[in-house]
Amino acid sequence: MAGHRLEILGRAVEIGPRRGCRGGSPRRSPPGVTGTDGPERDLLSRDPVAFTVGHPLDHGPLRLDRTGPARVRWSCEATGPGLRLRTEGALEADGFLVVRTTVEAVDELALDARLDMPVRADIARYAMGLGLPGQVCPETYDWQWDTPAHNQDALWLGSPAAGVQLSLRDEHYARPLNTNYYREKPLVTPRSWAGDGSGGVRLRTEDGARTLSAYSGPLRMAAGESRCFELRLLLTPFKPIRPGLQLAERYFHAYAAPAVVAAYGANVVNIHHATPPNPYINDPLLAADVLRDYTTEAHRLGIRVKVYDTVRELTRHTPELPALASLGSEVLAPGPGGGHAWLREHLGTDYVPGWVAPDVTDVAVVTSGDSRWHNSYVCGIDRLRRRIGVDGLYLDDVAYDRTTMKRVRKTLARSGDTAPLIDLHSCNQYREPDGFASSANLYAELMPYTDRLWLGELFDYEGTDPAYWLVELSGIPFGLMGEMLEGGGNPWRGLVFGMTARAPMTDVRPLWRAFDALRLPEAGFTGWWADEPPVATGRADVLASSWQGPGGTATAVASWASTPVECVLTGSGDPVAAYAPAIEGFQPERSFAAGEPVPVAPGRGWLLSVRPAPAPR
């Protein structure tokens, strides 16, 4: 912290002495995709983030307070005709910035609250949220609140090297349910931002800036009434991506003996529920002895073990379930009842039925978004790490917030001798039962504390464009890398983002062998979205990402064209030669001379070893 400039992990936020009452002013860009040592760039355009209420204000001094090595707070007050305004802000090391402004009416008055956030258009190349799936950012966009049907209160704008997510909340916010259950407990409409029914968000592009404006519309307040306007900013990416680890960690997603996993060539195994070491959903300690023996044997063979364990649902075998049910809706989410006969008999009528696994006689009930049960969950994770020896967690559509996520990460880190691994999986939430919320947008606040994404079930890998892949699926704009699931994904397109499918459901061993032969885990990675990629195709619908390292340059090429096309590969503007090694189920062996057109079928591609054309003799 230097004056009013706050620096975190290659990013900086400047708080103006008078502007602080109008909200934080993030001036600089986050770190680059693979490092934090790039040149500084402004994230915002000409002006800072500004909050106004339609009345002139007399601002008091800005007070800054460092509350620890990972958090800085600030506050200030302002007065105006018939009103008082207090702003409190905080910035944390993961790029999370919250500003909470409370407007109190001293006399009856009318407000027209508005937040303006001008982001540079060359950075805000993509958008996601508020009804927009991941896509190229539109020039203009308008949106209004409809929380009963839409789980939408946040918009992300950015590119892989820099971006920002804006979330709009008030003091009545409660975490909604997700994954088919949103309508059982939807978002609470913020009385501040939604105003008296005419509030919304608009996006406009002008003079090199995309200005995102949230407005309440005309808002009448009685004397003594107050409204809380909370905005949350997440500066992305949260950390540099780690392409070497992405390709070196070989995942096995099925129950098999550790010797079978090792023979397959995997070095990390995810133990799902409804399996002998983890039979009951979200309570793996119920089979502690079996899980401990499995983990011990896996470690002997050099395999790390991660276990499925979240709190979205809770097995009927949990000993505490009767006590939790006695607390009403505090821990178990209220709902229509029904479902499995066991739930009907033991829980009455006010609950949400969840997972059923007949092969292990498991039945689950859905939990609420936030509760004291999270304390027990975190303690259980500590026991899993200390007493069982697991190496991390596989999270399936997480029901808790970033506060619990931070506790989970810290607990795993402190209770073991090796760095833990946390994977985040999600079914596509951009559907009616889930309130049309993009999974990457929904879980962005958790991503600083996770290591890998599996945005898989019900996602479309064929009928979506590269912008969707980049923003919704890859994780790269947020500092993570991901994998594919639904139908095995598209291996050619996935490889352009460093993604493979889930083994052993899909046999990815031929690709693993190719990675090792080309020494990709030792190489640096540059995606097609870079300003100057090492290898280019000369086509907007055929993309190329490259690895450069001790094995030379390797390039993944994939097509989004609707018909067969040809492209000529170039490096620094000059034609390059390429060799395609034979990869079973992926490509035949073939060589291409420098300048020779490379044929690419629709939805397919190549993994090529690329070399410059030989110099003339």
C-alpha cells in the first residue's frame, strides 16, 4: 500500500481521495496469462468507477486501514440535501474488491442512483453474464432485473490478460440454490439497484470505452429510510495459468484399484461417490477405513487421491441428519418435498429431494446455500487430509461462497505436507432450471482457490464459437485451465485451449503419449488469442495455439469453419513446415512442406511439430 495505491499480485487499485466515496477505482490491469511481470496497462478508460445519487455531495476525508497482509479497507462519508451517505470498501489479495454504500434519507427525497464503470474497449473484448453467454462483447446491451426466473446479478467484461466481474447486491442478499434447484430458492431482488421496478444495467461503447452503467431509476425514500448499494468487483485473471501442470497431471475419473490406475498411466485419481471408498454422497468419512487403505496404496504407487465432497446435498446416512432436520430451513433447504420414500417418511413435506443411488442405497436431501453446517464440513475436510491422507477435493457445483472456499483451501494447505489440489466441476447452469447463469460467471469468486475446471455436463462443444470456448469453458481468462466432459468433448478444439477429455470414459492415452513425445509439459504455452502468436493460420475460423520448449514448437490447430478448408501455417509472417505424428483416434501421420496448404475438416484439426522453412543454399 503506497498512499492511495493498493497493489496485489501484479495488479494495482488506486483510490482517489474524493472519488473513494463514489467507489473504488481499479486503474491497472491484472497479470498476464502465464506471469505477472508484464507491462502495466490501464483496465479502466478515462474515468474511475463512479457512484452518484442525483444530488450534490460534500465528501469527507478518505480513511485507509490495513487489516492484515491480504486485506485493505477504506471508508468515508458524505452529506447532501436531505441525505447522508457512508461508503466502506475492501480489497483482498485474490483480486476481490467490495464497495458498500449506504444512503440514508434524512428527509423524504427522490434518488436516481447510478454506477458507471468505463472499461477500455480493447480489453473488454468478451462478455459473460446478465443474460449474455460467453461471447464477443456487444457494442450495446440492455438488461433489467427478473430474479424469480433468472439467476443473474453479475457481468464479466475482459480478455485473457485482464478483466473485471461486476456483481450487484444489497444487504438482503442470500445465496440461491443451484443445479436444477434455483427456482426453489432464487435470488432476492436488491431493493437498491432494482429500485422501484425500473432499475437495470446498460452497456454502451464510445470513444474506446465500454461503459457499464447500473441504475436504480427514480427511487423515492421516506425520512429515516436507507438503501444499501453493494458492488463487488473481481479483477481477473486471479493467477497465471500453469500449462505444464495441466498436461503433466493425468487424471483418472473412475473407481479402480490403484494398480489399475497406475497401469493406465494416470497419476491423479478422483474418487466419486457411490464407490467403495466413498459410498455416500458428501460424507466420505463414513467409509474412512476403506478410503484410508485406498489412499495409502495409491500414494505407494505415486498416485494422488482426490475425493468428491461438497455440501450441496447430504446423504441420509449422515448421523447428524435428524438434528439438522430439527433446525427447520437453516441447514436443509425448504421445498416441495416428495421424491424417494425414505425422505417422505423421515423428513415430512418441507425439503428438496436430491441424489438417489440405488446401488449403494443412498438418498440425499438438498442443503441451503449458507449455514452453520459449513463449519462441520470444513472440520471434515481437515480430518480427510490429516487422518486419511487425501490430496484434495473434487467439487461438484459448489453451494457455498468464497468465504467458505477460502476456509477450505487454507484447511487443506495447513493439514498436509504437499500442496493440495481442488477441482471444480459444473453442469451447464445456463438453463431454465438454473436461472440461466453461466457456470464460469457463477463460480468466478471461487476460482482463486481452485486448480482445475471441469465445465462439462450439458455443455455444447460443437455448436459454439471460439469466444464461448474461451470464456465459458477454458478457464483461461480467470487464471485456470479446464477439461471437457459431455460426449468426450471435441479433442481438436479442446487442445487449442490445452483441454482434454475425462479418462477412462474417453481414452486420452494417445494424446498423453504425444504430449510426452513432444515434451509439451516442459514448454511454454501461447494461445491463439495472443497479439502475436508463434504460429498463425491466416484464417479467423481456424485457430492455432502453440507450445515452445525443449522439444521445439508444437502447434494445435482446430477448425470452426462449416466446410473443409485449407490454411498455410506461418511463423513471424514466414511459411513454416509441419509434421503430424500419428496419434490413434486423433490424426494420421503426415508431413507438410513450408507453404503447403494444410487441410482441416470441420470441427477437426491437428497437433503439429512446426519448424521454419530451410534456408536457401
